[in-house]
Amino acid sequence: MKYYVYLILSIKNDKYISYVGYTNNLKKRLILHNTSKGAKFTKGRVWKLAYFKKYKSKSQALKEEYKLKKDYILRLRIKKKFIKNENFSSTSI
């Protein structure tokens, strides 16, 4: 089975908020976040997929998710790249 580590972004008060997670079904997980059925932190906001990476095992995905959650510099780089290349007002997936 394949697992994904992902970073999603939302706008609140002209600030970008990020959330990092892992899943084995990326499309379904993003839909859950955007319908307020995902993680408690993500409820009530519109989220866009800014980054994802595929892994062969759940344990590797969990390790990489942890690293991405703690690496604020990498998260900031991903945010900046996404914001530069994306019209945030349009929908995705």
C-alpha cells in the first residue's frame, strides 16, 4: 500500500496556515479536510494541497510526517513556492 505525507494551506486573516498529515488516500483526505470532517484543527476552512510525497510503508510516511512537522524552514519554503505559483482563490482537486 502507498502512503502520502502532505502539506495543506489555508488563509485566515491574510495569513497562511499550514497543516501536515499522512494518508493512504490523498484525494479523499483533502475532501474530508474541506468538508470539516478531517482533523479538528482543519475544520471550517478551505484547504489547498501545497505539497505531497509518496512512501512505500506507513512507518516511513509517519517518520517523514514527523520531520516535516518539525522542520519549519522547509514548511516555509513549500508555502512560499506554492503561494508564488498558485492562485489561492481557485479550487483544487
